[in-house]
Amino acid sequence: MHSATPRSQFKALGTFALLLLLTVFVGCNRTRKYPLQGEVVAKNAATNEITVKHGDIPGFMPAMAMPYHVKDPAVVQELQPGDKIAAEGFVSKDGNDYWLEDVRITNDTGRSQAKTPVAPHMLIPGEPVPNVTLVNQDGRTIHLSDFAGQALLVTFIYTRCPMPNFCPRLSSQFAKIHDELKKNPGDYAKTHLLTISFDPKYDNPAVLRKYGLAYLDDDASGFAHWDFASTNPTDLAHLAQAFGLQYEEEGDQIAHNMSIVLIAPDGTVARFWTTDWTWTELMESMQQALHSRGQK
Amino acid sequence: MVRWGELITSLLLLFLPMACSPSAKLSNAETQGQWLYDGHCAECHENPHPELRKQPPSLHRLFLAKSLPSGAPATDEQVSKTIIAGRGTMPAFDRRFREIDVKELVAYLHKLK
């Protein structure tokens, strides 16, 4: 459904170029980033480009349809004209290059669940988290929505991880957060920790319980504040895409990155961390989330 | 005519290294075990990690005491169990090691002074 004629496209490009020139002239000489929502009107798999029709982006550009480069060919392959998307739009310093990252299909075609692009697409802070079902160390079914009203800190591990700087360190630091929050009953009641395994085949409830007790110094009452859970492979992949987790089986080990997510009391993403964090920073962010936006 | 001086010198040179470090000569199994230890165990058990909840204990002279750091008896069976099932914050290695690997590792741990 290609609604933009070459002439109107040229006109749009021209308008855009003029606006950009003005912006650059005014002194905004750096890569610009803006949230974009629109509809795919055309795509060119050969050049990895999609043409998107979008509304006004206040202070930046009026409603128009224009082509954007997309890095991941799998994304271009997945998209179809008519798809509604949300993405991060980027314009290079010199205004010559414009591209999209974090492209997400937002219309309900069913395809976005069945065949999402391979590269993880993280949620933007403020977006609601998916409500997946998990099974915790007690064999009980839990949902992310169970923690509405609390500041929830989520991370991912696998119990067989032999790298001391990865999962063991991550769980050790979560244990410190748990201990510290326990000192303040008010904070303790309004916060929760959730450690999710990306090795559900091995990390069943019994294994997770044993693992959790090791980090809770054998105090099972700690599970009321810190759940260790796993989920089915489909929901796990869904969570991984939402939270920027990457994991891949390599023989008997699983290669993975680090992903820590703070979910605000209103169930939206507040903040992400990967490798650059301290346990005090994570804990303070949880406490701040209780007293800022998103609290019910 | 046997040149005794040369013979004795040769023998000394051959056996002297063993006298200096009695554990240097490892059997094939123990050598395999050392390779496994260096590749899978040393990272935690040789270096202190201040951020870890529990410090991995040193495994040197493990079998010289009656008990393991956990308090369990210092037997091959107990050490093998720990390697396979993990313990506390130590991960399980049942997926990573075959039965022969565990045997070789335990053999090496007997020699780790």
C-alpha cells in the first residue's frame, strides 16, 4: 500500500532536509534521537530500508512518510506494509543518515508473538512489561503482575553458571540488597526481587530452592521477598527480547550477557542495567521508584 | 669400562628434580585432573572474590584433613558428590564432567599441596 508518490516523497524529503538544515544551523550538531510511531508503507529488503508514515514529531518534523535504514535485515524481512510500529529514530550529526533501532510491531497481527526478529528489542522505560507466567522455587505459579504496587528488581541466571563474575556475583549482590532492605520493614514490604533462570530444563523448583537457600543463608522466609523462578521457553524468549537478555547454549554451558531490570510499582519498566552497576545503586533505584512516578 | 662418574651424574640429574618436588611427577590420570582443575575449578578456588556471598575454600591439601571445609568427611566419595551436585553457592558440574573426569579430578586433588 504505497501511498507516497515519488513527487510527494521528494517534497517531504525536501521539507525534512530544510528543517534539518535549520536545526543544524541553530547549533544542534549531534546525532539526534526521537521516539517514532507510524505505519510501514513500503520496504526494500535489498537496501534494508522501510518507508514509514508517521505523525508530527513536535519540535522536530511534521507528519510525513519517509525512508529509514534498518540495521537488522531480519526486522525488514518481518515487517509488512500496513504494520504499525514503534521505534527509536536516529538522525546522524550531518543530517545525511537516518535510521531506526528497537523496531517493535505494535499492531495485533499475531505475527509479533509468533515470529519476532532474532535480535532482542528492549522495552523503552515507561512501557508495560509482558505479563508472563513463571513457576517459583515452591512450585507455585506466579506472574509479573503479582508484584503490582511494589518496586520489582528482576535479573536472569542459571544455577550451573561457573563464572564467578557473572551469575554467582549477581546473586551475591542481590543477596546484599535483600539483607539491606530487610533492615527497613517499610521498604521490605514494598520491594521484591525476582531471579529468573534461562535454563528451565535443569533449573526446576527443587534446584532453584536449593540455590535460593544458599544465597538466603538457609532462611526460607526470605523467599517471601525474593523469588527464584523459571518459565517455559516461549515466555522466556519473550522476556529476553523485552529485557535485552541474550543466552545461547554452548555445549554444557550457556553463554549469556547480564540483564537487570527495575519494574516500577505501576508495572512499567523504570530502568535497565547490564554490566555497570553496584548493589547500592540498584537498591537506591528501587527505593526511589517507590517514591516517584508509577506509584499507585 | 663403565664410567661411574658419568653414570652417577646422569642418574642424579634424572632423579634430582623428583627429589626437589615430590608431587611434580603426576600419573596420567592426575595430569588430566590437573588440566580439569586449571580449566574449571581454579577460577573460583584459587582467587578470592570479595563480592561473592561465600568465599570458595582453597582445595590445597584437601585430603590431608579428616574433614572437608563443609564438615563432611574427606573421602573420595564425598568430594565426588560435591563436584557432581554442587554445594551451597557452588554450581553443579554433573552436566560438565563425565564419571572419568570426576575420578581424574579427585586423583589430582590428592596431589594438590
